[in-house]
Amino acid sequence: MSRKRSNMEISADILKVAIGGARKSHLVYRANLNFAIIKDYLKDLSSAGLLSHPSNGSKLYTTTEKGIAFINYMNGLQQFAMN
């Protein structure tokens, strides 16, 4: 039986996909979300400084250094919970 992901887990999944830069459609499919849900996550992650949003015509979302630190923090929590 599977469980629902938390908001933090979903955020970490989005940030992992966007590390090398990703379009919104890639984020949706690779983070296993839908377009209606990801809209709020992208806004929240961008305003928190974890994700750089497209500017100057680029359509790629990219994880910031702060976002990478968040991913590392989440990975540490998951390892702690497993032990």
C-alpha cells in the first residue's frame, strides 16, 4: 500500500528534477504531478528562493543553491527516519 507524499517530499521531488534545468511539462511528468497542482508549488518554491523561475524568454526552471541545500536536508531526514 502506498502513502501520500507530504508537501516537503513533493517540493524535493520538483527540485531534484529541476537541478539541470527543466520545463514545466518535464517537472509535471517526472515529479508525478499535474499541471493544476504544480502551479502553486512553482510559485511557492520560486518565492522561497529554492527555484529560479524563467526569465528573459527562457522556459527552464532551475534549482538554486538554496534548493540543493533543501534537497540535502530532506535526504538527511529520510536517512534518519529509516534508521
